[in-house]
Amino acid sequence: MKGVTVIDHPLVQHKLTIMRDKNTSTAGFRRLLREISLLLGYEVTRDLQLTTTTIETPIEEMEAPVLEGKKLVFASVLRAGNGLLEGLLDLVPAARVAHIGLYRDHDTLEAIEYFFKAPSDLADRLVIVVDPMLATANSATAAIDRLKARGATNIRFLCLLAAPEGIARFTAAHPDVPVYTASIDRQLNEKGYIMPGVGDAGDRMYGTK
Ligand code: URA
């Protein structure tokens, strides 16, 4: 098992508290999610491998560090994943993007794919899957099943909040995928919401409901 990293940076925790507050506006929630995704993105990319390239500064030639390998992929689990995606693309503008759309079948409760678009060479890239809420882990697990089916082997999962139940299910299904989160909250309620949580992240972000 690769484990779970809680990103306890003071700025992350401060911003998360404002996001949790039900009186925070849609615009405020969206702005904070974008800001926090920069800080989360910093941590999830902290150990990326570097190589060097020769450049000339105005003073002299030097061997300077650059990221090694192919551009990484951010895979957004629709729709709430897009809230994290925007800030991550500010941080890594050259990243490739995958979109994964899933809905839950009412009868079988299975995650059904309605949209999947990703770079064709997933096998050669680090894929960072983003979804703000790791609650039941149904969609996160299904999204990663699909990425693996298309060849991805080097995957990380980034969320804002996780429930202990979601972490247990996720790590049982994908022990090779490390999880990064700003907080592990207390538990899920009977409707599958994280407590204390932020509510429905998609609704908070887009002002729907
Ligand atoms: N999805 C959300 O948006 N919020 C939760 O609390 C759980 C799942």
C-alpha cells in the first residue's frame, strides 16, 4: 500500500476552514478551491524526477534542472474535479488533461461511464486523478479502474477531503495509488456525505441545487 498523505500546511488548513463554512459564497468557495489546489498541487508534485538541460543565462552557460519525462496528466472526475483542475493547470500549464464522466446506475449502483477522454499514451505518464471528495470512493475507484484499463500504471489521487470509509475502500481496491488530501474527516453520513465536510462540492462550486 502506498499510503495517505495529509497536507497540513497552515494555508491549506486556513482556506479549508473558510470553504467548510456554509456562509461562504459560491464565488468565495470557487476562488478558495482554486487557491488551495495550487498548494495541494505543490505537495503532490514534490518528488517529481528532474533531469538537466543546457541553457545560457545572460551571464554564462549552465546545466539547469527541468522535469524529466513526458508531461504529466491531470485526470478530472467530472464535474467537481474541474474545480481542482483549474488551479493545477495554473501550476503546471503544460500538463495534459483527461476527463472522466461517471454516473451511478440507480438499480445496480454501478458506476457507468458516460465520458472518457485522455491522452493515448497514459502508460508513459504520471496521472494525477483529481476529485475534491473521497467519500464512498465509488467514483474514484471506478475512474482509476478505467485509467488502468487504458494503460496507466503510475497514478496518484488528489482530493480536498476524505472519509475514513472512502480511504479504506480506495486503498483496498488500488493499493498502488497514493492518496493526497487536506483532511481526513470523521465519517460518512447515511446519504454518503462527508461529516463535517463541505457539503456537496459541485453544488458549492457552481451554485447549483
Ligand atoms: N460528494 C460531495 O460533494 N460531498 C460529500 O460530502 C460527499 C461526496
